[in-house]
Amino acid sequence: MSGEVGSRTSDSGERSAIAVCLLGSTGSIGTQTLDVIRNQPERFEVAVLGAASSVDTLGAQVREFHPKAVAIADSSLAGTLARNVPPGTEVLAGTEGLEQAAQIGDVVLNAVVGFAGLPVTLVALHAGKRLALANKESLVAGAPIVQRARRTQGAEIVPVDSEHCALHQCMRAGLGPDEVARLILTASGGPFRGRASGELEGVSVSEALAHPTWRMGPKVTVDSSTLMNKGLEVIEAHELFGVDYDRIEVIVHPQSVVHSMVAFSDGAVLAQLSEPDMRLPIGYALGYPRRLRHAFGAIDWSTMFHLDFEPPDRKVFACLGLAEQAGREGGLAPAWLNAGNEVAVSAFLDGRIAWGAIAEVVADTLESFDHAVVCEAADVIEADRRARRCADKAVQHRERST
């Protein structure tokens, strides 16, 4: 399907509801997406739901929203899911099931966590769908092949990340690349903003998950605590908007009200502001180019508040620089970066390594990068496999004694 999903019309000429394929429906982004759909049922309908393994939650969602199909990545749970959904609902299972689901509907929202979201991204784009992308890892790790898939007729990416959605809104006038001086990505700073390295020794998982402004899943919340999330977003901004790394800047903004900014060649700066609420960028991506009628994150301008900005502490939060390094290297380096980070974050969440070891594991993984050439999706998958093996070894060297 090409063109303006937000302007889809029925045979009678009336606007019809946008059919949404939501993969990753049981996670933070997925549940907030369903909240957006609840608020505008005349605008959106659920065509497909999909999740990794949360079969009970997924079944409850199917019973509420009545999609035509439902997908479960863990194929061993397909029978259980089939017993929990209304008769006539098609049950799709395994990686192939998710890929089949990604070809259904008008817009595909990819909220699958981590590298596992790459096949969904590729299938949706190859099918000529509008992709509402909440899975930054697939674009970061698979950039060369994702960029080729974006050239499919009708294929389009509208970012769901609040920062890239803000940039998309600021740049939607169709400006030329020579008119953009800088893309300015804002970062909350996470739960450890302002702390010195010595103060971060021995921080707990619960402390890392205590994000001051955003409600997110565990992996992305830990990424926010290390600023790796912002590093991945730098790479994502480069890939989405074609702006070189020298013109992408990160600035810490603890209030999370200014979601990102674009500085133009004449000195003007445009910013998108709202209270931190992921339902705003989700609704923007689902309904683009038309905006929602329900206001999420509306600012009360009668209330006194202030906005602060400061540079990131790159010495304490080394993951930001590691991500920028991998982005500039290009090719499969971002895939190695992402794999090393996913392994390290998982080890931290499991209590195997300290928070400070996350950056060390990622650095060790990047040092082993073998500069293989990427030609197709299989090359990215193989790079991810090799990088994870290196990261596993780096974790073992730093593993806490039990």
C-alpha cells in the first residue's frame, strides 16, 4: 500500500479506519498503542496482534480488539494461544508467523524488542507498508539492507521514538539537506545524571530501572541509564534523515519536554514540545500525515516551569561515544555494537555483571569487529551471531562471583 495511510478511503468515498498490525503488543509501546486505538476507535482498527511469549496478555488483547490474526513468536505456545482466542482468529506461530503478520494491514507498528525486530522491519518494507518504527535496533544493526528495503514502492518509515518523531515533525516541510545545520537529540540523562563514576559502583538493577520521566521496558530503560539509547538514536537519526554525524548533536534535557530540535542554516531552531507521553508519537506515526484529535502530553502553559540543558558526561557514560564510533565506522559495526549491548544489558539485568561493565563489554565486542562486508540479511544475522559470541566471552571475564 502506498501513499497516505492517514487518508485511506472506502469505496463510498468516506474515510475508513486504518488497519494496524501491532507486533510487540504486550510490551510498553504495544500497550500504549492499544490505548491510542481505544481513544480513537473510529480512526484505527486492529488487524493483527503479535508478541514473543506473553500468551495470557496477548489472548486478553485479542478478546478485546478482535483482530483477524494473532502471532506468537514462541511456537510452542501456539496451542495455548489458540485456546484463549475467539474461534475464527488465525493463529500464526514462530518467526515465520511474525513475518507473515507484518504483511497484513495498512500500517505495521514494530515494537518487537531488540535485534529480533529486524525481520519484521524488512518484511513490512518489502511489502510496501508504512512502518511505524519503535524498534531502533533493526535500523541500527541492519542499516544497509533496511535502506534498500525502504526503496520498495509504497514503503515508508515514520519513527515512533519520541526524539526522531520530533525531528520528523520539525522537518516535515520537505526541506533540502543543505538547509539543515544540525539535528539536536535531547536526552533525559536517565536515573544517574550528574553522578561521578565512583558513585555508580555497585548500583542495583532497580536503581537503573528507576527512570525519572519515561515509562519503558527494562532493556530500553537500562540503555537510557548508560546513554546507549541515545547513542543508538544518533545512528538512527543518521539513517532516517541522511544527516552526517558531524551535524548530529546530543544534549541533556532532564525535563523531557523538548523532545528534539532542528537547527537550520539561517540560525532558526524548531523544536517539538510536549509532556513525556509516548502515546503522542505513537499516534503521530499511526495516523500520519493527519494528527490525532485526542491530545496526549498537552502542556499546561499556565503552570510555571523551566527547561534546563547541559552537555552529556561522555567520560561517565562511555556508551554514547562507542555508539558514535560504530556509526561512523558504518557497515556491520553498528550490528556488533548492538549485539554487544544486548548481551551486556541482559547480563546486568540477570545480576551477572555490574552496571559499569556494560560499556566495557560493548568496547571489547567492538574491538573484535572483523570488518566483514554486508550484502544481504544473512550477513547481518551472522555478524550478530559472531558479535554475541565475543560479548559472551567479555561478560564471562567480568562476571560477578555468586
